[in-house]
Amino acid sequence: MTLRIAIGGFLHESHSFAPRPTKYVDFLHPGGFPPLVGGPGMIPAVRPTSVASAGAIPVAEAAGATLVPLAWGFANPAGPVQDEAFERIAAMICSALSEALDIAPLDGIYLDLHGAAVSDSFPDMEGELLRRVRAIAGTTPLTISLDPHCNLTAAMVDQVDALVPYRTYPHIDMREAGAQAMRLLLERIRRGTPLARAFRQVDFFLPLTTQCTLVDPMAAVMTERAAQAQSLAELAFCFGFPYADFADCGAALAAYATTQPEADQAADNFLATINSREAQFRLDVLPAEEAVAAAIKASTGATRPVVIADTQDNPGGGGHGDTTGLLAELIRQKATGSVLALINDAESAAALHAAGTGATIALQLGGKSDNAPLAVNAHILLLTDGNFTGTGPMAKGNPAALGPSALIEVAPGIRVIVVTRKIQALDQSLLRHVGIEPADCRIIVLKSSVHFRADYGPIAETVIVAAAPGPVVADPAVLPFKNLRKGLRLRPMDNRSVA
């Protein structure tokens, strides 16, 4: 008998202290991913992309399953998801699921989720979505894939048969995680009974910039995870997104095994592995002034570009992509041969397009999110529509629709990409679409924390992580949290905890 499997997705990473909320329209115009889509158009929209669903689809098809599309939507990280957006998209998924069950029984459900979404009314947004799905589908086997920045909760673990986070940061294995979640779903259907599971939370925050799986300590932790997972169905490690103000914010893990003692022992062992490396997760970032000075020095005589990560204004972490602290420092220190990607400023982009290529105009550039624009005289080098397709390890095949965009020069040898809609600067195609070959640059400043390393790391002379003004603070302990759980420590190796 042909299996019948429902598939859908709802992804957002929510920063409780970000300057802008996430609206329904943000899912309609998400930048570097497909726009919100439901029904028959869903599978063709996600199939050619790098998202987890694109990996799940061919696994199900190879098993001869009939896929029933629900809905899929993504919005770039920002403030909490407004209730309107959550309710409308959750309704799309749940109503499609209900209609599918009216037609015929389902053998399984796969959902492509992020895991760090907060809505106005539901701090554990995925937990609430899964509760609604369970209320409709009952005991139908259900697996999910997750971003490893998931703030994993007991509600998520309790309501699914298995969950699979990506193993990498930068996330170059999204499709692989979706494929594994689908394989576990097929195995759950075949077996007929659920796996035992164990859930554990880490009691200290892992700062975002220390979570990169390309380097230690996380590289070593993930190597150990793979070794310990060999006898398990799944050992899921979520690094946490330490900017969500709710009780379950932070790193956590779930182990899946045949018996409960096996699951409990595996969870305890891996938690001990993480705890043993706590001291290695401490921060290592430079203030903006020092970062630019170090980049200028490192670029002298270098044959490859020096990359500066503007981590605290990372659009992939909830930043608006428009702060100008690093740009001001590039200008002050006369960092010629540099390019900054990007400044998200629809007002300035419109003014540049109105002026035309070759013109020079005065701008109050950026700073719309923090009321700190930078006065510049912008010489317009190139104008574009902001449309291109990702080419790198993370974004290959993903559509970018940034709206009217421009390449400008704001001081001798200092160029800036200005866009109408934000995107994390993680893919070289962003520079190439304005005629810049990244490998030919002296200094590249990217609005990103870690994801850029997948595409830019191989061409970089060195990488410098800078702390310039922005909401995605490198040290989340400085944020005004009110709702974290007691005993959670906001810095590694800090004895202070939430009272």
C-alpha cells in the first residue's frame, strides 16, 4: 500500500529584544528563501532550494510515498512573530492537515521547523504549533527537522516521534537533516511503535559566535556527538538561540533509543561532554575600532581578503542590518579597498535609484532601527533590482529578492551595498550581483555572525569578529531578560545564575 505523508514548514528565529517585530508580510517577502506558499505549489517552490524540506522530499518519493503538501513559510530573524502572522500560517498548516485527513488517513507527518520562534502569545511557538497538529492528527507518526539554534523544549520533544537538528553552523546540511527526519518517519511507520526518548537542558548559555562547528570547541563537541550517537536512532543537540526571553531559552538535547535506560544514559553522557568543555565557550570578539585596525594591518601584503563579521547587527540573528558603527570606523581609519555588505535602508535605496548611476547625493544612511544614521556623500556606482540566486554552500538555489539595491562609494575606496529588504550577508552572490568579485577585495565587512564562514572562509586571509552597535549582542548576559528559568547561567564559567 502506498504511504501517504503530509509535509509542511514554518520557520522563524525570534529575538525578544530586536528593534522590529515579525509581521505576516515578512513571510510573503523573506529575502533569501521562498515566500509563504501552500497547497500544490509548495513542493515545487522548496524542492530546488537548500532548506530541510528539499532533502525530505526525495527520500519520501524514493520510498514510493505520496506527499500531501500543507504550507511552508520562512521570515528572516527579527522580533517576536505577531499573533496575526502566527495564527494565519498555523491555520494554513492545520486546515490543510484537516482537509487531507478528510480525504484519507495519513501514515505520517513531517514538518520543517526552526525551533527558536516566539510569538506574541506563545513563547514556545513551535510547541504550540505541534500541540495543534497533534490535536488534529492524534497519534499519527510525526517527525520534525530543526535549526540547531532551536531553544528545544520538553513540549517539542513530547509531541514528536523524533526530531533532527542540522549538525552544522554554518548550516550547510539543512537538506541532510530533512532527509534524516524523513528516514526516521519512515522507520517509525514501519516499526509501529515509538522510540524511547530523553530530554536534557544545558545550564549555561553558549554565545552565538562560539557555536561555529568549523572550529573548536563546537567542532570537537560535534565529533563526540557523532561517536556517541552510533548506537542510537538519534542524538539531537540544539545549541540554543540566547536572545529569546522565555524559560526554556538555551542549549538542550534529546536522545532517542530502543529502551528508556539507553536513552537516559545517552543523554546524560552527552550532557557531560558539553559541560566538560564549558570554559572553551567563552567569548572572543574585538571592539569595532580594534577590529578595523586589525583588518587593515592583516590586509597589508595579503593576497586574499580579510573578512570582518559585524556580528551584533546580524540579520540572521534579529538585527535589522542597518547599523553604521563599523562603516563609520572604516571611514575614520581610511580602510581603502573595503566593501561593506550590507546596509538595509529602503529610504536610501529609493533615493539612490531616483538619482541614477553616476550621481553623487547626500544621504542619512542606515540607522533606521537605532536612530543613528551616518551622513555620507554617496557616489552611485551601480543600481540593481536586488534579484539573484544563491550559489554558496548554504544558499545554493535560494532566491534573493532584496528590492531596489545599489553599490555606492562613501569615501575613497570604501564601498557599500544598500538594499531595500534585509538578508544575512552569507553568500558571495550578494557581492557578485553588484559586480564585485569577493576574492579581489582587500577587506570585506559582512552583516553575519558565523554563516558567512561557509562561503567566505575558504577565500579569507583571516576572519575577525567585531562588536559594533547592534541588537544581536555577542554577550547576551547584558540583555534585560525577565522570564528565564532559575539556575540558568548567562555566561560560560560564570557562577552567577538567574535567581
